[in-house]
Amino acid sequence: MTVKKRDTLELSTGKVPGPAPKMRNVPLPWQSPKDAAEDKDAPARVAATVNSKGYLQADEDLAFLQSDDMRGVRLQLDFVKADQGLSDHDVKHTIVVFGSTRIPEPVAARTRLEKGRSKLDAQPDNAAFQQEVAIAKRVLARSRYYTIAQEFGDAVGRMKEIRDGGPIALMTGGGPGIMEAANRGAFDAGAKSIGLNITLPQEQFPNPYLTPGLCFRFHYFALRKMHFLNRARALVAFPGGYGTLDEMFETLTLVQTRKIAPLPIVLVGRAFWSRAVDFPYLVQEGVIDPEDKDLFCFAETSDEILQIIADWYAQAGDPLIEKPKTSHLRANNSKSSKEPIT
């Protein structure tokens, strides 16, 4: 039973007490260790307990978190941290770019060739130097893809908002080479530039063209792969090695098996890809079906990549953007030599 008297709520047994203060006036018994006066060994025993591994709080015990038994928890953390970070930055849609870490910008490629030639001039018969120069020449020729990737990143950064709100963000593995080029284009355009790094035995650094807060470092390749495709609206693969091939074939397999919804897959550089992977041979040998070679398209320029993506979504009856924008980095006198979609 309650009665109200003079605007003060009271119980039949007296006034209702207010909220307890944040700090107690009288300490609780366990706030002080047992006094040595009561047991001379008590302080040492308490210290031994407090400093033991078992006393560590679970989320502060790195050895425990890194144990085999906690692998499931680590997998969840690997996914959730990046997912929360992307959501916090309102990233709903991405275009993912893969490509070699070993293809630098043309200036760097030219410098590498000049250094190789200097060494070869000093030792003309050195087979290792001969190979070094031969590779440097090819890398210099391939460095044009750095420029194309940068142009493409710039164009993605300037895309209009798409159907359910928000711009498309550019996502890469966050490393050097082609990934750096694509991130650089998006970064310079003032757009969100995302990198998904992976922890490796060797020390590594992300490229400098990533939006602060949008470069995530993963422990597990599997969770990194999941995030590459979780928000992906297109995959663009430039010439690359094992890592690029891995991501490309993973995506092709997921689309082939319809484990994920189909999305445009663009391979940049027909000459490179036709030699790196003989797709017609795979069809002839019966290890893939003829329709499987139609899961991707070839492109040679940034404009072609953009147009292929736009056309793919238009044919799907679900336009991604109103109209692809030409990168302002692309030279005015460059001519498009768009190849037919295959």
C-alpha cells in the first residue's frame, strides 16, 4: 500500500529510498585482500592466484583466444569485425578488383628495368641478370594495367547512387600493384576505398590509398573471401598470379554452381588471360560445359569494364546505375576498342 504525502512517495513503512550512489560509502569485504596479520602467507597466495593464467578474464586471455579450441570464436570475430566496420561506414555495394601485386606504376617499372640493365651491362653473361631484364621488360609492358586500374577506380568513385541508396565502393585486397592502382583512383576521386588485408608470416603494409577505418586485416583467408563477395556487384580481375587466379576461380565456381547469385566477372587483358588459362581447351576436354565460358567477359580499357557491367545489369533487367561515367583520368585521345562480350 502506498500513500502520497506532500508530493513525496511513501510506503506504509516509510519514505521510498532514492537511487543508490555510484560509489559505495562502505567497501565490500572482497575489495581488500586478506591481511597478513591474519595469515602471513595470504598476500603471496593471493598474488599467485591473481597472476595465474586461469584468473585472466576470457576476452583478455590472448593465449586462450588463440588456442585450437577457440577457432570457431576467432572465425566469428574475423567475420563480425569487418562486417560491423563496413556497416558503420554504410557500405552496401562494392566492385571488387583483383590483380598482381608485382605490376607497379610505369615509372617504377621503368626504374626497375634500368637497374636490371645496369647490372647486366656489368656482367653480360650472367644468366640470372639476363632473366631479370627479360622479366622487367614484360613487367614494364604490363604496367599499362596499373594506369587502367587507376582509371577504373576513379570512375567507380564517381558513380551515381544506385537502386537502394548509397554509392558503390571500390574494394581490393589492400596490397600494392594493381590493387594499389584501383584504390588510388577511388581515393583520389574522394570515394570510399576499401582494402581487405590478410595476416601473413612476413611483415606487410597496406597501400596508402585506403580510407581510414576501411582497411581490415583478417586471420583467415576463408572469411576474407566471404567479405570480398558479400557485398560485391561485380568482380574485375586484372593480370595476376596465384592470388588473383584463386579469387577468380573461386568466384567462377560459386557462380557456376549457383551457390551465389550471378554477377558480372570481367577479365582485363584478353591476350594475358587467353594464354594464362585455356578456357576453350577446358570445354573441349569436357571438364567444364560450353555455357561455363560465358560466365565472364574480356575487356581492355576502363570504359569497356564499366560498359560491360552496365550492360550486364541492363540485360538482367535490374540496372545497377543510370549511366557509367568515363574516368576523368582517361586521355581524351584514347580510343575504345571494345571486344564483343564472350
